[in-house]
Amino acid sequence: MIALVATARGAFAVDLDAEEVEPSSDAPEPAAEVLLNLPRLVAAAAAGAVVYALVDARPPILVSHDAGSTWRACGHGLPPGRAVALSPEMPDVAVFAARNRLYVTRDGGRFWTGLAVELPEIHGIELREA
């Protein structure tokens, strides 16, 4: 899985498995707007009935598996976020972007792993298959 990351210093491609970063000529596509009636919403991403909502609260992530009818808080311990993206093919895989670090979940948001790489200030993110 590759994360395309828009930063203050250009775009980067981050291999989530190898944790390798390369400059990229591809910038992330602007995320499709997900309309949610949630307070303090920063960003959201959806694939089918799975929705990840990034909120200005603790914890910073809410996950819904029923298109927003019910929500589960996750991401306890994560810093404030800038962006979130999920895999359309595997919606249990998502990436959370803090100011200059990426965090990955492969189990629907139960556990998050911080990548060792640090990036310039992050503005947006998109997930693509490798």
C-alpha cells in the first residue's frame, strides 16, 4: 500500500510496508467530500459503509461500519490530526496524518502504528495500491 502525501514541501510517496519515502510527481487527489453531521469535524473518508471521521477531540478518530448511523471512538493516544484516508478495496486499512507523521491501522482502527518516517507539514493524503 502506498500513501501519497501532500506536504508543505511537495508530494511524497510513502510505502507503508517498507516505510520508505520518495518524492512524487503525483499529488494526492482531493478527497471526496463526506457529509457528516458531527461536531468538530476536521476531515473524513469513506468506502462503502465504512467511514473514518477525524475530529478535533480526544480521541481524534471515529469509525462507523454502517454509513454513519453509529460511531466507535478509536485512536486513543494519537496526536491531533490533519487528514485521514482509507483503502477502497480494504476499508480496515486506514492512514491517519498528524502534523508530520503517519499512523496506520490494518484492523479497522483498533490498533494504530506510527511510521518511523517524518515528513514536512502534512496537508493531505491518499491511499493507493502498490
